[in-house]
Amino acid sequence: MKNEFKIELKKWMKNSLSPYCLNSCKNSCCECFNDECIYIDRGYEHLFKTNKLNGKKVCFSNKKLKPNIPHLYKDGPDWYFTGGICPNYDSKNKKCMIYNQHPMCAIFPLEKIDEGYKIVDCCEIHKMDPSQEPLKSLFEIFKKNKMPLIR
């Protein structure tokens, strides 16, 4: 990611996305049930290995387990969390307890694909009218930086 582009994205997340998520969004994106999962940026899986969910360490697997069993699984070189509420998420206050360490959701609700990015389906802004904030300003950032963004 180009530095200027990265700076603009972080600014968008702080000034547009975060206020929307905390005040308007009905979803809890860190709640991954059924087929939903969170991609974990490489090098951040250790943030899960030290955490517990309901007093138990988070389960690790080389394959996706049954739905509703919170666990981390590896698919190729990539790690994913699924099956429940992220152990680093405070559901009551809708906040990530390790946000300052910028784990897997450092670029959420975006997912890196090929040469561009995609808005993940579970995020409410995925279905939003492109003329509404925070989606409108996100599209402007991608257009300005000539980066592909898929919905």
C-alpha cells in the first residue's frame, strides 16, 4: 500500500468509519457465526494465542471446524477466526480491546484481493448507497489513488 493511500485510509477509518460503526451500525462485525470469518493479517495470530474465550484458550486448527465453535484456522499461509465472538472484542461497548495493536481488522472492512481491495460482505456499508457516508468518502480515496475497490 502506498504511504499516502495508507494514511488516507487510516484517517477515513478514524473520522468516518469508526463514528458510523459505533453510533449507527447494528452489526457486530467481530461476531463470526456460521460461515463468517475474520482474516488475520500475517504476524498477528499471536494476539489470539494468548487470549481466552469464556475462560478457555482459543482453539487452533489446520481446517475450519463446525460452526459456532470459536477457533482460529489456517488456510494456506493465512489465518482466520470464526465460530463465535472474537476473544478480543468487547460486545458490550462495541470495541476491540487490542485495537491499538492493529490486528487483522487494521483494514477492516476491506479485504486485499489481487491488485485491489474488496468491501467484505458482512459489513453494513457493503450494501450502502455509494452516495452515503462513510462509503462515499471511501470511494473518493480509492478513485484519487487509482486503486480498484470492489463491492
